[in-house]
Amino acid sequence: MKPATASDHTPASFLDSLLAEAPETLPILRQSCIQVLNLTQDKRSNASDIGEIIMRDQAMMANVIKIANSPAYHTRTPVKTPTYAVALIGFDVIRAMVVSAQLIEQADTFGADTTNLKHLLARALVAGTQAQELGKAINYGETGSLFTNAMLYSLGDLILALCRPDVAEQLEVIRREDPAKVPKAELTLLGRPLQVIASAMARHWNLPDSLVQLLEKKPVWAKSRPEADQRIMESIVRAANELSYCLLNPLASGQEEVLHGLIEQFLPPFGLSMIQLEHTVAKAFRQASEIASAINIDRQHFLPASDARGTFPHNQHLLHLTQTIYQAIHPEGPPPAELVESAQQGVSSLPSSPPCDRPLLDFAIQVMKLSEPSSVLTLAARTLFVSCGFERVWLALVVPGKDKLEAKIGYGGNSEAIQATFHCPIKKGNFWDRLIHQFQPLRFSSLIEGEGAEGDMPPDFLQYWGGEPGFAGTLYIPKKPIGLILVDRGFNGKPLTEIDFAAFAMVLSQTNANLARLTPLP
């Protein structure tokens, strides 16, 4: 195998060498890697078959065993054999990881920028783990190739970074500054769309047919949940890749629109909420960074890129997800100064409100430093009451093993009476059942009339609470509602405003993100 030369740097020669039967200017997988790829697609294969192949390749065996012993797989006893490692990791991850390791190993041969290649691999790993988590969140049964397809959907970028780093850098600059120009730039620099090159390479390496099909056409968003597994998989892979690029490059041109489009077009058909998306992002980044450490990709490659001034995005969704990522990657450390500064700018971009401006920033900073879920809940309730101007704040939790809510933390009028009477049953379809499965904060007009009028409201509780309008939000740990927060103005007659709702929504979002951070992975 030889690295690309100057004569290979025209679109035609590059494409010709790619499509040749045995291109010398492109990475060629070792025989052991080819055998692993073949076996992982054969339904008759088992972990022992693949383990035998891996055992003959010392470098591959070392990487696979490192991955199996990484925190991502929570092993109680050390994994010492490739067969056990394959059984633990699964064919899907093994398939993608042997390709990744091969690309890193060949970087020096091709004179590639190893740092840039590892950055691209980090982004691809996040896409792979994000696809797995999204698949779990929507109960997608055919998860066998989600990791491979999502991770290697960026195969074109990876190959280009290895063999043509100059062209890869040009395309990356264009993607950051003006994404609409990328298709034309690819034709100018490569002679074909990059996805065509990627699909040809995928065929050459005998990667899964489902990946080849994905590379040949860009998946489209479905208006309702697709029935075909292939369509569901396509949506997950597209969402995972757009999300991984967006979150690692939040200040690139058009990324706010990309995230907005994903929220509006991907989440609804699959019944997902922003809270669930935050949970999947946290788990995906944590798992990806843990896997990557086994193949010498540093955690720094998983942190969102700031701009030249060291600032982060002001868009609230992007800012919250950026904070979620930082907490997932560095749960033990304080937030970076640049992220705090961006949080301050993001909070100040809300309509100004004297009682709730700096306190929102203080809450965002303080809650990221807490290490106990109970402390997070206490701080959230206190912030809403003391700093945000709500006259009454009540935090109720689901009683373990019982279908009811009980008040735990409360501020405002009639506190003792409400504490004693807030024992609300959760019955399928009633107000409380709907509320704790509501992922977004909501407004209610009254607990006596309107939303709460169908019953299951203890009369004593209603007597003390009254019929005032307020806000409500669900408290979550990953995949499980644990309680709710109710706030209102009490009986002072002062109306609730959009500023109040924005403040409530931000505190609720930060609270749930930190509960997810402090909840051990299942």
C-alpha cells in the first residue's frame, strides 16, 4: 500500500483509484478485519467464531479487550478473552470499531492529520451511540446495525481526511461557513458527490447493504412514524448524525436551524420530547467518550467547539444541550468559564425581568456543581420561590410502589395544610397521570375547573390550593417520571407572564438535565 501522490490529486484520478478493484492509494483493510466484517454479517456466526479471528491479530485483540473493559460496559470482572469481549460488546459495535482502529493505524502511512481524523471519529462515535440510544427511546426492535450505520454514515469524511486531508479541510471550512455550497464544492474537488465515493468504499469493504443504501440517498423526515424498519432506521441515522455534528460544532452556520428542524420533524413522529433528547445526548456522549478512550481518542474531541473568542451558542436549546454534554463528559469538574459566560448571555437574552435575571444564571452554575439529586430538587424549588417571584412552589414526588403523589418540598401560603393534604392518586388517564407523562412544561387554568375538573383531586387539598392559574412540569430521571413541580401567584391577583413561563421552563430543564447527570446508567 502506498500513500496518495500529487498525481492522484485530480477528481478523476482519485475516483478511478477508488473504484479500481484494489486501489493502492486508499486504505486496504487487513485480512483479519475483512474476516471480522464478513462474520459479523453472517447470522450463523457466534462470538467464538469472531473471537478466534481477533485472537490472531494482536493489535485488534488489544483494542477490543480495552473497549470491553471500558466504563461503557460496566463489567464487574475484567474481560480477558476476545470471545467474551465480542459477546459483551456485540457484533454491531465490533464491526464499526475494527474499521475505526484501522483508519487510525494507517494515518501515519498516508500523512494524515491524526488530530483531525480523531475529531471526525469522535463525531462518528457520538452518532453511533446516539443512534443506539434513540433506538432504545423509541422502542425500535431492529437495533442490530444502528451503531455501524450511524457511525459509518460519515465514512466519506473519514476516508477523505485519511487520503486527501487538503480537500477534507476545504470541504469542512465550506460546511462550517456556508453549507449550501457543499454539494457544488464536492463536484468541483472530487468529481462526484462525497456520498457516492463513500458508498463505493462501503461496497469495496463489504460493509452492510443497509449502510450502502443509506449512503446512496439522503433519508427524508417522515410525517408520522414509519412502519418499515428500514425507514425507521434511516430516520434514526440521519437524526444521530445531524445531532452529533450540530452539538460538536454548535456555532457552524445554520446549526440552530438544523436543531430546530430535528426537534420539529424527528421528535414528534416518534413521540419523543426535548427532555428525552437531553437524556439520550448525555448517555451517548458519555458512552462514546468511554469507548474512544480505548482506542486513544481523548475526551477533548467530544467537547463542543467554541468560537475564536471562547464563547458558546446563545440559542437556549443548543446551550442546554451543550451544558448536558459537558456534564456527561466531565461530571466531576466545574463548568468552563466560557460556558458560564454564554449561559449568562443566554439568560440575559430573555425579556428582562427584575426578580429573575441573575438568579437564573446563579442556578445554572450552582446546580451543575451539586452531587446529590435531593440537593438539586431543593435548590430548584428554592430558586423558583425566592428568586423567580412565584408565590407558591410545590414539589411532589411519586411514592415508590404506590400510584400516588405526595408533596415533599413547599413554599408559600398554607404550606402546612397543603403538605398534609397533597396525597393525589395517579390513575390511568387522570390529570396527574397525564401530567407526569408530559415532557414539556405546561400552563393550567385551574385545578378546580378546566384541567383538573375530572376528579381525583383530594377535596382538602383543593380547599387550600384554590383555583388559581399556574405552571406545572414533570421531573424525570432517564425513562422514568419521578414527580412534578407546581407554581402559581397564590391569591395576590398578579398575572403570570411569558417571562415567568420562560424562567420556570429554564429551571425545570436544568433540573431534569442534572437529575439525569446524577442518575447511574442502568
